[in-house]
Amino acid sequence: MVLSLYRYRCFSHDYIWKRQQYEWWGIPEYWIVDRHRAKVTVLVLVEGVYRETVYTGKTPIRSASFPDLVITLEDMPG
């Protein structure tokens, strides 16, 4: 699992380049913590392609790689 803290000026790097590279490298789970937009984008690799789920606020986020990990955006560093 990779966790990326999105920086305001790096949209294409985090949301496009890293996503493409991590998908190609077979990283099973990639989270983008975006405090600027108040959301966490969770990408889970399914049959070689990322499936995306977006979480906001106090919605619990469960990791596919670490099933005991439950966290919210408010709990994230940033």
C-alpha cells in the first residue's frame, strides 16, 4: 500500500503520473490524501486496473491490504 499526501500544485503528478506508474508496477493499493479538496481517493488494483473510491469527512475508510485498518480523513496527517 502507498499513501500519498497530495500537494496543491502537483495534481498531474499524484493523480495521473503516480496512478499510472503504480498501476503498471502492480501496487495493490494507493491512497491519495487531498486536504485541499477534503477527500481521500483510494485506488485498489483489480485484475491489473485500479478501481477508485472517494471518501470525505467522517466516512470510515477500510484498507483492502490491511483489513484491520479503519481511518477517516480527519484522522489523516496533513
